[in-house]
Amino acid sequence: MTDMTFEKMIRQMTPEVYQSLKLAVERRKWPDGRMLSSEQLELCLETVIKYEAEHKVPEEQRVGYLDRHSCGSHDEDGEHDHASDPIKWVN
């Protein structure tokens, strides 16, 4: 029997495994094309978030990061910046 815990697994996870899980969360499917179940998606997302915290991944590179340091409503010329329009989440 192994004494591997979730926290120990996170500490020992390679950057390649982290990137693979992060991509699986983004695409909602495994690298071989199989869809993630809702339980798998939840566990992968939890793993990615804990990995990022444990390995001190910069905030702007973390899953779900939204830049909120500027209002972004207008660009330097005073024109509306469409890149800063609200994000609409679709499931």
C-alpha cells in the first residue's frame, strides 16, 4: 500500500503533467480526445489550482486569471477597447 497523499502528489507533480492537466481543463477533454466527466473536470481543476499555489506560479499565469488592474474601457486614444468587454461564460 502506498502512503501517497493528494498534497504529496501535488508537490511531486512534474511541470509536464501540470500542463497536460491544465490543457485538459481548458479543452474539457483528455489528450486522446475522450471527454472529461464532471467529476474528472472538478478533480483536474482542483489539482491545477493546488499545483499553482504550491509551486508559486505567477498570478497572471494561473487558471482563471483576469487582469483587473486597469478599467480597460478605453484605449490610449480614448476609443472603446473591445478586448476589455465583459467575458460571457458559456457552458
